[in-house]
Amino acid sequence: MTSRVAVVGWHNAGKTTVVEGLVREFRARGARVAVLKNASVGFQLDHPGTDTWRFAEAGANTVVITSRNGLGWLEQREQAPDLAELMRRLDGTVDLVILEGFKHEPGPKVEVVREATGTDPIVAGDDLVALVSDDPIDNRQVPMFRFDQVAALADLLVQRGLCPATLR
């Protein structure tokens, strides 16, 4: 089963910065990494006027574009797939899945906290693995890292068995 960890926080707290840092760190350690982002509003992945956009506009339920260095999969759905379905799709293709968001899903979480974006805790209980903040405003009893300590955060995730041990 593929390892996963969620990075959660209030809007503009720095989740994307932490996820980007973890991706770079784990890629440098040889991991195959996927990121799943939970967007609270709709999103536009394609650009108006492209062939794939035109196919989707014509009513295609799924549009796939491939090249020698990539794959794009655009799928129109009545509702978002649940996390279990997404994890099944990725199982065996990557070593680690980093979730951005998914704060209501059970599982290990790193919470990003900034005074400017809100200090009310999001994660309670055993799901909270670590905090990331440059502001010493949270006194929950878990390891705390600054934004420039991503390698140390990655080490903690490996030590806690949340990432494959081969990523040390």
C-alpha cells in the first residue's frame, strides 16, 4: 500500500510551500511522489482553444492527452472521487502520496500555522504528526518545524513510518 501524509492549514498559511518542499526533498531521495490537491472550488486545467479543451467543450466525458514525456487526464464527473478511489489509482505507481488539504480525512497530517491566516487548530488527536510555522503560536505537543526545515520534517515522516524507510 502506498504511503500518504496530508498537509493541512488555513487558506494562505503556506501549505503549497510545504508540499513543494517535501516533493523536492523526497524526489532528491529517489522517491516517486504524487500530490493530490483538494480544491474547495472548481478549477480549470485546460486552456480555451486547445484541442483537448474543444473536445471537453463538445461533451467528451474523458479527454486524455499523451506525449513521450507526459499524460494528461481530464475527466468530467458528477461528484469528486473519494480519497480511497484516488489512492487505489495511484497504488503501486508511486512511493508516497502527499495530500494538500483533505483535512477531514483520517490519517497522518502536518498542519501549517501562521498567525496572519488563523490560529484555530485544524487537527486534533493522534492524526497530528507535526506543525510547520515560523510563528511560535501553537503549543500542541508535537514536533514543530520552520518552513526552511523541510529536510528535518521529511526525516521525521520517515522515522514515524509514514514514508518508506528507503527514503532516509
